[in-house]
Amino acid sequence: MPFADRLAERYEVIQPVHPGFAGTPIPEHFDNIQDLIFLYLDLIDELNLENTILAGFSMGGWLAAEIAAINTKRFSKLVLVDSVGIKPGGPFDRDIADVFAISPNEHTRISWHDSSKAPDPRNMNDEELQIFASDRIAHGLYTWEPYMHNPKLQYRLHRIDIPTLLIWGEGDQVVKPSYGEAFRDLISSSRMVVIPDAGHSPHVEQPEAFINHFLEFAF
Amino acid sequence: MKTWFFTEDAYPNLPDDESYESIRVNLPNKHFDPVLGADLFNMYLDIWAAADEMGLEIMLNEHHQTPTCVLPAAPIALGVLARETKEARLLILGNPIVNRKQPIRVAEEMAYIDVLSRGRLECGFVRGVPYEIAPANAYPYRGSEKLWEAHDLIMKAWTHHEGPFNFEGRWFHARQVNIWPRPYQQPHPPVWVTMGSAGSAAQVAQRKHVGAVFLAGYPNIRRLFDSYRNGYFQTHGEEAPLDRLAYAAIVHVGKNEKEAEKGAEKLLWYIRSNKVAPQFNNPPGYHPPEVAANLIRGPRPGEPNRRDPRLETQLSRGNVFSGTPDQVFQQLKHFWEYSGGFGHLLLMGQAGFMTYDETMSSMDLFAKEVYPRLKELTATYDPDAMKELRSASPDVEGIDMSLLGSEFIR
């Protein structure tokens, strides 16, 4: 991620890969996001992190919010980017687009302000395509049911007591800015910024604006 | 050879397929007219009842959220047929136990049908096709493990008679299992499981269940049946009996070639109409990564169209058998010998717009002129002679049809 390179000019950046992504195996006992949360609790202890900014994107934002809701003592700040994880609406509301039940074109349309920035399987070689397919499997494993959220999380987010920034792409239609506002309202120490001309991945579509918001908050 | 008549209970009166994205999962049910549906449901039950009278066995299956099969709860129709038929064995192939959240309920439904029919139930378990995932909302990853866990629970529910037992598995939990009724057949009804890969075939063989293969055709049948036979031999130290293997195909018998061709074309609606959106055909976790990647990429240049609906293609692949009684017998004999033999033919004899009369005409010709010869053929089965026959016939040059098979019943 280019923005991570920018951050690395000032910070030590730890960019872990969730098991199952980028060609890594899914551990035999893994069933859902709980397994990922506890893996990261182990990792954070192992690295003995202190005074660290915790940041997550989309599903990773959900993960970061869960970790911070358990305990914030190792972290100084929290950044959630177009995060999933909560269910603000009722049973009939589709709060989070069902990305597994829409066509690839529709998926691109709702995820990107500029669809030419979307990864395109037609340009991938066999190995890249297999990783793309494996990533979807892991993504499904962690998010399938309850879909992309933990019904309990909204009752736990009040425990987050560190400064928190929510960064949202204005054109995100996977989780709209109004979803981000609902998330923000559950964390009292938070504020939210919306980046124009960006969808679900503002760090990719508007890296300059993104890095500026991030650094301003981090200092 | 036992022959099992089946139809998927289609609702074929649909708008132009250019007007919708997918026949599976998201086609609005405003296109279903319940009055016409009532006619169709009764016609399908009549056809099955007629199959019983013709000396054929009966097979049902179920799908969800699709007009290709408007029977979303096969046990209900099977319950009707348990009363309306007298002789036929009643095969459900099958219960989608990976997607159904209550295996105990499946055990109960099956036990009821077995008792009601006085022991005529044959109970299939299936993983289900990929486009069943969205309707079931069931994550398909580790589907095979889930299938066997649910299977183990159902088998024990059927065979344990001394009060409640405990089951706390990875996916299914039931702490006081004690079903009423228990099955009529002892120790339990015959069990069938569909096989889509060499690995799944070996697992079915280890349990001595009937292994069923759908539309694998010449390109895949040897690999699947051989895996079953090898798995059976390795586990049990003896050759797999012929009645442990089943093959499902589309069959139409006509008085003459022209009539047969017309009927077969009608049945090919089943393949022609199966327009499935990629998101439902390739849900994450259903296919292994290499297969999922192939589906995302689409066919490579020059790759054959797996769902080529032309009759000549499907005939040559061994997915369709159609012609005069002589021709159908010869086609089936050739495939049977090529495959190494099987004891059950699952005969899809109605699909799409095929009428009751057209279906009856073909079934009657099959029952009178083809079936007796098939029974004679299988009565001569000798594993050693079959091996010789097989080694004299080389493998059909392989187009990979595995995905076609996997898209159907599983």
C-alpha cells in the first residue's frame, strides 16, 4: 500500500496479513472473526506493542474495533477506515451491501469512485487469480454470518477510550457514510472525516487526502 | 439395473432470459403463477405415480429459489408419494444436510416417510450445488466435513434406540437426541451420497453407501467410479457390488428417431435454461481456490463450452441417451461398459415443457423395451470380465467436464 510507505517515513509500520489472505493457509481450527481477534491479541502481546496507533480498513476496521473494545491499554489512537462490524438498522435493513451476492461489475461499481482503480481479474496471471480467489474464501469465512458484523459489538464500543478517527470515502456504497456516522456515535472519543471522490478504499483513490488526515490525527 | 424416474419439477413459463440476470436465486417470484403451479405440481405427482405402475423406482430432489425446480422441500412430495404409490422404492437425492441447520429434523422426516411407506425409503445426502448457498445463507467452506458430521449424527439418531444420546460436534449440537419414530428398515434405510470428486467418492465407498454421479459423462465417469471402487476395495477388501454405484442422465425414448430427437430437445431445456450469475455459481468457500479462479477467469480460448446444449454434444458426452429403444439400449450399454458398470440408472425423463403424454410415451417405451434388456445386461456383470472389457477400451480424450457435473445436483 503506497500510503503505508508514506507512513513508514515517520513510523514503524506493522502490516500483518490475515491468515487465508495473500496465499497463506487458513488454520484448521479457524471458523470466524473471533479466531482472528484472538490471533491478533496474541500477536500484540508477542510484539509487546505500546503506545501504538491501531488502524484497520473495512473488515480490518471491524477487527481493530473489536480489539480496542477488549482493551485499549497498548494503543494510543484508533483509526477506522470504511469499517464494517456493527448493525445499526433492523432485520430488514441491508446496512452493508451483500458483496457476495452481486455481480463483479456491481461490486466494482459500489466499491469505487473511479472504477478503473479496481483490481481486474482479467489482467491477472494464474497465480494472482488464485490468490484473488483464496482471498475471497478467507473473506467469506470471517464475515459470513452474522454478515460483516457482531451484534454484540455496539454494546462494547463504549469501552474504547482513546482518540479515534473514522475516515470514510464519500462515495462508498458498501458501507455508506451514514453507516460511519452510526459507528462514530457509538465511540464517544471519536470524530469522522469524509473524503470526496473516493469509495470504499479512500487510501487508494485519494492517497494524498488520506495521508493528510491520518498524519494530522496521528500527531 | 434399477431405474429411478425423476424430474426436477420445473416451472418453465418464464420471461425471455435476456430479461433477467440469473434463473437461480434472484429471479423475482412474481413470474410464478400459483394457478399454473398447481397444475404442474399435480402433473408431476401423477407422473411419479405412473412410474410406480410401470415398475420403475422413484427419485426426487430439491432446489431453492429457482424455477428450474419448484420443489423446495422434497420430503413433503415424498410423503405424498409414500401414500400414492405401492411398490416403488422412494429415493430422495437428496437432503441438503450441509445447508439445513437441523440434522435431527432430517432424521425425523426420513424416519416418518420410511414408516409410512413400510420401508420403501432410500435416503440421499448431498452437499448441494453452489447456487444453493445464497438461499441457505450457509457458508460452504469445509462443506464436505459438515456433510459427514451431519451424516454421523443422523445415522446415530436412526440406529440408537436406548434413549437420549449426546452430540456436540464442530457444527451441529444436540444434547438429548431420541427421535420418534425410528425408521421402518433396520438398521436404517439405504443411504446414498452424491460424488463430485475422486476424494468424495472414496469417502462414500468407505461407508458402503451408494455413490451417485450426475452428468459426469464419458470424460469423468471412470475417474469417479474408479475412485469409489478403489476406495471400497481398500477399505473392505472386496470388490464394490454393482448396486453401490448410480449414474444420472437425461433419457428419452421415441418410436422413431425423429420423435426421440424432438423429445430430447425438450429435455435439454434443463441445460439450456440454467443461466446462473457468477456470484451464485462461485460463492466464496464452495469451490477450492483453483476451481474458483478458473470460474472467475472464464473459459480459456478454445476450451469447450461445458454447457453446450446441442443434442449431438450431450449425446456424445454421455449426458443424454436418446433415440429408438434399440439406440437407447446400445448407448446405455456402451456407457455402462465404458464406466466399469453401475447398478442404478437415475433417469431424468421430464424437463421443461415436456407434457404428461410425451413423458408417458417415452417412459412406457423405456419400461417395455429398454429396461428388460438393461436388467439382463447387469445380470451378466462379472468384475473380471468387466476389467478386460475396459482395458480394451481407451479413455475418451478428456475435456474437463468436472464443473458441469458439479453444477448440477451434488
